[in-house]
Amino acid sequence: DPRTFVQQQQEREYQSHFLDYNEARKDKRARGWRVDFKDRRIGKMSLTSKLIWLNVAAYALQAFRPSFTAWGVKRSDLILRGEQLYRLLTPVFLHGGIAHLGTNMYSLGRVGPDVEKLFGPGRYLCTYLLAGVAGNLMSAFQSPNPALGASGAVFGVIGAYTVFLSRNDWLLGNFGEAMNSRLMQTMMMNIGLGFINPSIDNWGHIGGALGGAVMAFYVGPRLYMTDLPGGGRMVVDRPLIRLPRSIERVPDRIGSLAERISRRVRIDRYLQDRPTPPWQQRQQRRKPAVPNRSIKPKKS
């Protein structure tokens, strides 16, 4: 019976993604994996939102200081000579206009939060930045024109998402297949439009998508199921390469540092606006005036 054969194949594939509990405990790459898309931390901004606001702030700086754009735009001639290699990264945060900025940030806001939750903030940030670098690198080799924009990094996030859905379709089922199909259609349609419009840096899009896919393949979530000793099952994430914890915690450290700075600024502002207590006013009035210069006669 064809149906029985298909069911047996699906069962074998499902069983191949089971991981022994003791093996999972010994493997340093393996960690428990749990995602709650309904979780919303009130008062805490997501990493995707921070990236969007960072791009908005960079565009505001471009508007007030046009030299900032010239300093950070992608220059193929300099990059290929090995000079000013920071230009592989800085174009990710620069844009050529309000429409350009709005389109990229809208796309990032649609797909970024899901990938952030699935990958975790550390792997998500690495994927975003390295995809942007990969896009600018391919653009430098293929196009001599200057370029800027976060679209390569956004394409990288989409490429990473498609790899995650394809790799873990055994667990995600029909939802994963439908989402993967929509993402692939969107990505191919945008790349096709890029070939029609000469003002679009399509090589940056392609390079970014490939960079994000490679990052997801090597460091992205690779999910297994394991049976717990006391009963029940748990999903385990065992990527091919596990990033060091120091790198995975970079977004949390940056967020904690920004929160401490913001708290300190609020405290300083409160202290400045607070009225001076009466006893301090009396002390200030009693303080003797000190002359700015000596009143002793000069020696002749």
C-alpha cells in the first residue's frame, strides 16, 4: 500500500531525529530548546527593535552630517585593495532615503522577531551582521558601484530562516513547509526585481542570503527529540558548531550596559532637578568667597 510505505518512511525519518539522553548530556553542543512566540517582556525592547532604532539613529546622523554617509558607504575599489575594510560592515546601518530605510526596517520587523526567538539573540545578531558583511563582500567583487543599506543583512535573516525550516521540517510539519514556501517566493521575487532595476544592488542581496544560510547551517538550531529518564520528551538543539557563550551573551551584555547607563542618566537628571534643601542653602551662603588672584602686594 503506498500510504503505508509513506507512513513507514515518515516514521523512520522521525526516529532518526531522536537523540539518546545520556549522549545529549555529554555533548557540549546540545542544549534544551524551547520557544514561546507569545512571550512578551513588558518594558524590555527586543534585539530586533534595537537594530531598527539603531538604523533610524544612523539615518538621522546621515541627514545632519552628510560626510557620515561618505565615510561608511561601500567602496569596492578600497575593499578589493584591502583598505578600509570597515566598509564591509558600516553600509549595513546606512540608507539612501526614507523609503529605503522604511522598506528595510519593515521587512526586518516582520521576519526578525521570529528568527531572534528561534536562534537566540547571540546567534541572531551574528547571523545579521555576518550576512551583511557577506553581501557587501560579494557586491564588492561583482559591482564597482558604491552601495549602502541593510537589505543584505535582512536577506541573510530570511535565508537563515529558510534553512532552519528546511532542516527541522520533521518537527514543524505543515506549518514549516508553508512558511518556507512563502519565504522562498518572497526572496526569489525580490531578487528578480533586483535584476530588473539597475539601481538595486542585487549582488548584495544574493550574498547576504547565502551568508545567512551558511550561518544557519553551521551554527543555527538543529533540533532533536530525546526521552527523559522520568518520562516525557524534550527538544534538544545540537548545532554543528556551538558559538562560545561569551559571544552568545553579547546582546545581553550590551543591553545591561545600556540599561545601567540609562538608569545613571535618569538619576543624574533627578538630582539636578531636585530643589536644594534649606540646610545646603545656608551652608552655601556661609561659605567665604575666595579671591581669584592673590591680593598680596608684589615685590618690587
